[in-house]
Amino acid sequence: MLISFAALFICIVGLVRKGQKDKVTWEWKATLPWLYYPLGSHKPFGSFKGIIGLVCALRQCAVTTINYEFCGAHADNPIKISVWPIIFSYVPSL
């Protein structure tokens, strides 16, 4: 559980430092608020890789917390994920 929180913390710190370095501002464009680069470019802040990393870190942290709570209560885990279908989908058929 500690590792997932550390990954989430590192991801957030990395995005905050990059935002401070690039001097992004919070603006409303259309219906969604988002961080944008300084005036002139109007380009949204964040790369696809950075946003996906943050989402994955948040989901990993949530799943790990749920697993930890159920493990502590000696109950069956409600989240059952099998890695085998993912592995077999990448193995070329013979």
C-alpha cells in the first residue's frame, strides 16, 4: 500500500513542478476548467503520458486501499482481476 501512495505522490509532485516551471494558469474554456500554458499559446497543460500516469496511480491507490481493508478484516476481496487474459492476448498464436 505504501508503494502505491508513493507512486501517486511522485506523479502529483512531478506534475506540480512541471506546472510551476511552465507557469500554467487555471482557465475556463468552453465547459471544462483546465490548466493552460501562459497567454498566447492557449495550449492545455499536460501530456497524454502524464495524465494517464496520474489516472493509473489514482486507480492503483484506490484498489490497493480496498484490498488492504479487506485483507485486514479477513474477508474475501471483492476485486478479482486476472492477468492471464492480458498475457495470452499478447502471445502470438502458434
